[in-house]
Amino acid sequence: MKIGIFTDSYRPYRSGVVESIDLFTRELRTLGHQVDIFAPSYPKCIKDSRVFRFASLPAPTNPDFTIAIPISIKLRPAMKKIMPDIIHVQSPFILGRLGAKYARSLDVPLVFTFHTLYDLYTHYIPFLQSLTKDITRRYYRDFCNSCDLVITPTDSIADYLRKNGITADIQTIPTGIDIECFALKDQQSYIHTKHGLPKDTRVLLCVGRLGQEKNLPFLIHVFARIHARYPDTQMVLVGGGPEEDNLKEMAFSLGVGDKIIFTGVLDRKEVAKYYNSAYLFVFASITETQGLVIGEAKAAGVPALAVNAYGVGDMIEHGIDGFLTDNSFDDFQEKLELLLSDIDLRNRMGQTAYENSFNLSSAISAQKLVTCYEELIYAKNNSK
């Protein structure tokens, strides 16, 4: 099978979307399928014969991200040479729409993965946010309904789309986890050694972009409360983003500036070491379609404490391999104190989290995706 993937973000940019594309691409190629990726260019891109790069411009609100110019005299010959059996787009915007155009012209099935709750990111537009939110919903609703299949990473997001007028076929296929990458039992002191922390320090880890949508001030406020009662705790925030300076300033204003480590963006192998040396994974984002980082923490045998919102609720078995809380300081703090005061509970949850992570294997997710592709291609060929 020949698969064309159109995406508005790709390596070297780092995000959950890029991670999903990489994992599925690796597994699909392992299964013997051909995958070609159509993506924006970035400075210092590594050349890859299976990645078609469009000329791009830096995004005005995020210089690390580039915006593709969806025009290239090389594209049509490249598409004629590849002749994909199916086109899978990863966003409803610039290159997603271009991919949809080629799916129609080639008369092949069009698949779209709904990675992002786009209407919850309108805070990046500094005016008319209520109107912008409504326009965004109508936009992605129309795009979804033009597709042969919409994939969501969790059932709760599938329900969310149906309630918002999506009538296209929807299938839930989670982005899988590379279990072996994150299960590193020999790295349980990595953070302590790297940052010179006492060996009995209990690290509360969060991994993700430092943006408004991740609700990180919530975590810092709760940590400031917790640290006063549990001085052996340290918070580590892995990732970069536009809110980093504001978060650092907030941490110092709350008296925990020297108890929160900001690592910046790290490569995947090092992030895995951070997971494995954490006591607990903490997460407060209320805009996730899945929360891939929670699955990664599970694979490292680390229980998660998270605000129960959208896709995150599908990633944690409450009271079994972690806790889900309301978006309130008191509820989050109560569960955090329970896991800090009951080490046996924390360890039992960590072991169960590791065992449950195998349900999120990237190989299993890729096989589900292949089955969907094959059914769509069969239906399309039999309708001609």
C-alpha cells in the first residue's frame, strides 16, 4: 500500500502531532507499506527521499514553527510518481487542504486525524475570540465532513466531534507508545544525578509545550502549596514554549523558583530517562485529544495525576494506574498528597501503569490503521 501523509508540522519541530506521525510511519513501514510525507521545510532539515518539503515562512507567533507555502512546481510530478492509494492528512489547514485536493483529483480515500481541539487554541488570536471559536468549529466541521474517515485518538474526542455536527465516519485509534523506548529501569536516578538533587528527592514531572493551553500556572500553584508540606519534592518541566519566562517569574513569586527545573526541549531518548527517574507524572492541560505523554509515563512505570478533561480521561484508569481530578487546586492537591504520603499506593499504581501501557503499543495501533485503510480502498474501488 502507498500512503501519502500531508502535515502542517513535522521534524525537526517537536510536538505530539509530529511524534504521532513518526510512530505510525515507522510501524507502517515495518509492515511493508510505502509512506511519503509532505511537510513544511525548516532550517537544517535532514534530507529524506520520502519527505517532500514545501518552501515555508516562520510563524509570526512562534518562530520555531514554520508555515508552508502550498505551491511547488515539483509537487505534481512527485504525486504522479508516487500515485498513493490513500491520502492521510494531519490538519485541516494549509497542507491538509492541499492533501484533500489531491485525494479528490486522484480519486483515492481521504483520511484525517483530529489531533487538536482547535477551538480551544483561539487564545493565540488576540481579538474577537468568541467569534473566532465559532468560525473555527464550523471550519473543522466542514473539513471533517468532506473526509472518508476521521480518526480520533480517544473515544471522548469522537463523542465531542459528533456533538459538534460531524457526520463523517469516525474511528478511534490512539497514537501508540514505543514501549521499549520508555521502559528504562536502569535510569531511576537520572534526574537526580544530572541536576545534583539529593537521592531521596521526589520529582513531580510534567512534559509538554510551555503554552497557555497547558494550564501550567495551575501546577505551579499546587506545587507551591505541596512543597511547603513535603520539602523533599521538586518539580521538573520538560519542554519549551512562549510561556517559559512568565512561568519562571510566577514560580519565584510563589517562593518555589529554585524548586522548579525548566529543562527546555530535550530529545526523545533523554525525555525517556526523565520519565524513569520521576516519582509522579503531573498534568493539568484541558485541551488534549489524547495526552500522549501520559502513555509515555505509563510505559516508564510512573503513575499520573491529571485534570480530567477531554482525551486525558481516556488515558488514566482512575484509582487504578493514576488519579483524575477536577480542575481545582483542592482536589488536585488532595490526590497529590495521597500519593506522596502512601508510597505503597504509588508503587502499585506505577506497576499497573506499566502493565496497562502495553494496550497502547504502537504496533497494535498501526495494525488498526492499516485495517481502516484497506476497508476504505476496497470500498472506493468497488464504487467505481
